[in-house]
Amino acid sequence: MEYTINGRRISVDVHGAGEPLLLIHGLGGTANSWAPVVAAFSSTLQVIVPDLPGAGRSAPVTAVSIASLAGDMLGLLDAMGLQSVHLAGHSMGTVVCQHLTVMAPTRVRDLVLLGPLAEPPEPARPALKARAETALTSGMDGIAEVICERGLAPVTRERNPVVTGFVRELLQRQIPANYAAHCLALADAQKADAAAIQCRSLLIAGHEDTTSPPASVAALAASIAGAQHLELADCGHWTALEQPAAVVAAMQSFYAA
């Protein structure tokens, strides 16, 4: 289905019924990035999976920011008549989730962050801007190859070519101008006030993740009151795709507690 939120046309998949779970994908992802989580939870929850503005089947954008994306997700909750949701994000989506939680704390029941970051480290900001320029001038093929090489754990690339091919396809199918807009949004991202996040939180890191290194994830978890922190072996940055069973099991335990 589609919603028009803040003047942007957003494509949203909705699966199942029950308490709502909103899943927010990361840079280069789409709603399909969450396929293992959707499959696991759509029998017990209403799983809501948007393509962020400028990603997947949502309308193109000229510019976005982390604040605008958080505002769009809050607007989606309003449009769907949802007072509160379980909230989960991946990568850039975790930054959006943190800002949304601070912006509207009563709307978030609990928070799960996969491959999370508070904000890009300073050396990553010019690299993201350079990647945006590469997307505009050279397209997505080279970017897809680099991200598969650096973003997936070696064991994933060696033993799970389906995941490698899927991540490559996700990236190659991005519209370069839209992907560049997301790169610039992340490059300019500022961290949310983690001390203001009071809901139950679970942060999951891949041991081989170079985008959100385990030490950085542990530091972020320590800044959120009462947050749980889990590290997965043989896992890079594409957490739910590389280690779906472990991610689902961790989320199930978290929700059951």
C-alpha cells in the first residue's frame, strides 16, 4: 500500500495482525532487507515495513535528512492510526529510530537496533559524501561490489552466496540520485540524545562489522539506560540477512521478557 506523508509518497508493506512492529531499513536497503524478521513475526504481530522516501518503491527524493526521515515515520504512525509500536532499525535506520524515539517517546514501546550507530565517525562523513558523488557519476555497480566485500562477513561471502547476491542486487537496484541523497543525509547525521531514550532497548552487533564495530555498539548501548547488548559471531553489517536465526531468536527473547 502507499501513503502520502509530508508530501512524500511512501510504499509500505503490512504483514499479519496484532501489536504493531515497525521496521526501518538502512542505507542501500529496502523493506525486503527485513524478510527473515517479517517471516518470523508476521504470525503474531502486525509487521509494518516501509521503503524510506527515495528507496525501493517509494517516490524519488531530491534531499532528505535523518530528522525528515524520523518525521516521515512518525507521520506514518499517525496515518495508520497507531498510538505506539515496537520499533526496530538497521544501520542508518537505527539513527532514524533513535531520533524518532527521542522525538516521540510515548509512541515507542521498545527498541531493537541492528548494526547500530549513534552517528557516523568523523572520517566516515567525507567518505559518505564521496560515495554520493560516485553514485551520481558512475552508478551503483561499483558501490555494490565494495559494500559486499566490506560489509559482509568473510564467512557469509564464502558460504552464503545467496545473501551476497541479494545484497548486491539491493544496491544495484537503487536509483543513484536517491541513494546519493541518503548518503548525504547520513553524512550530516547528528546523534540523538541517548540519555532521553527510556524504553527497553536491545542492540545487536556483528563481530565482523566494520561499519558499526562491536566496541562502538557497546559504547552506544552503555549510553542508553538499561540497554541490552548482543554480539553475533561470523556476522558483518547486514545482520538480519547474515544471521537470521540468531537475530530472530534474540528478538523473540527480548519481546517475551
